[in-house]
Amino acid sequence: MKNVNKEKWDEIYKIKKQKGSFNKYPTEHIVVFIAKNYYKASDRSAIKILEIGCGSGCTLTYLAKEGFDAYGVDHSEYAIEMSKEFLLINQCSAQVSVQCATVLPYADNFFHACVESNSIHCNTTEDIRLMMIEIHRVLRPGGKFFGIFVSDRSDEFGKGRMIDVSTFDFSNTTTFRGQFDGFPVIHFFSRDEILDLAGCFSSCKLELDITTIETGSHRSPLGYWLVELRK
Ligand SMILES: C[S@@+](CC[C@H](N)C(=O)[O-])C[C@H]1O[C@@H](n2cnc3c(N)ncnc32)[C@H](O)[C@@H]1O
């Protein structure tokens, strides 16, 4: 079956690659998570950390520079090419693969941690479920997941063409903020859905980070769940 999601990300990263338009900095929330949990490790090179949807490689580069054993998957070959280039520019290394995250090419219990930033929510309900099962499988007991998922409390929720109950196609949609305009697949998470997906993990910590644009009487909130799970 044609994967419109992968095709769109290929299109986006093909243009980014041509322009040399790298995302230079990792999300602050990921830096805080990594610092809090792994900076004190006596041997950082023994700590294996996987990033799902690594894009042009800013998080992988940060992880490698901090001395961790970094791995990344992305289903766009252009994104992976950019990740390799960004790692090279920064004179560090990580193991990267072109791979859809519904099937992870790693052994059970392999990683100490898995992180993602704005990637998992670019998928349907069904694929997200498969990804979370895979993430649980590749994490070692006690291993942690940190992700940033867009919330159903956002202004954009319910706009676009419905794909499934919480997933929308924004290919032909124009919104006030424009955050997801053009995305073929965007999934909005409720608190209950995350708790359900976290069912196989031993603990789940959730924080909701909402920013609101106010113009006159119009309010446009955009919410992200900061999801911390422990196997
Ligand atoms: C919004 S970008 C974020 C990129 C990166 N995490 C960052 O913060 O710069 C979303 C990324 O997730 C990747 N992605 C989306 N769904 C994926 C899937 N099912 N498997 C692998 N990668 C995926 C896309 O190709 C894209 O690189």
C-alpha cells in the first residue's frame, strides 16, 4: 500500500537537504530528560539511547556529543542522509537506519532509553500502538521512554479530514496557527489514550505543556503531552 506519510516526509526532507536546512538544536524537554536521568552515569558510552523519527539529526548529535551510544531510525531516507551529514559536520557518530518505527530492527531489552520529539504523533492510531509495543520490547527492564505528543486540547484538534477517531489529514487544511498544515497524518492524544498505551509499562508520568495565542477575542491553545514511561 502507498505510504503517503513516508512520501510526504521524503518530500519535506528532500527540500531541506537541498537547502541544507538542518534543525540545529534538540528540544529542551529532551535535554532535561537526558540530563536528569543519564548525566550521572559513570560510563556514558555504555548507555544506549534510541531516537524514533530522528529527522535531520539534531537530537542524535546532541546525544553523541554528550558521550552516549546513540541510535536513530527514520522512515525517510532523506532525513537519514541529513542525520549522517549533521553528525559528520559535528564530528561525532551514531548508528542510523531507514526504518518505519512500527518494526524496530533491534533485539529485545537492548536500550537504556528511547526518546522522540514530534514524530510518533505523525502516525495513525493503529501504527502508534505498534510503535509503543516495539518501544517497550527494545527497552531493557527499568529502561525509560520520553516523548512529546500533541494533545487533543489543541485548537487544531478535529480540523482536517478524519482518518480515524483521533487522526486527521491536514494536507489541504489551513489553520490559525499553521502548525500542522500540509501534514498528511497528525494524531491528537487524549490523556486516557496515553494511559492505555502505557499499560504495559510499569510507570507513566504525564505533564501537559500548553501555550495559547490570544488575538482579540480569539484564543488558540496548542498542547503537548510530555510522556515519561518506565519499563
Ligand atoms: C516533525 S519531524 C521531527 C524530526 C525530529 N524529531 C526533530 O525534532 O527535528 C517528524 C519526523 O518523524 C519521522 N517519522 C514519522 N513517522 C515515522 C515512522 N512511522 N517511522 C519512522 N519515522 C517516522 C519523519 O520522517 C520525520 O523525520
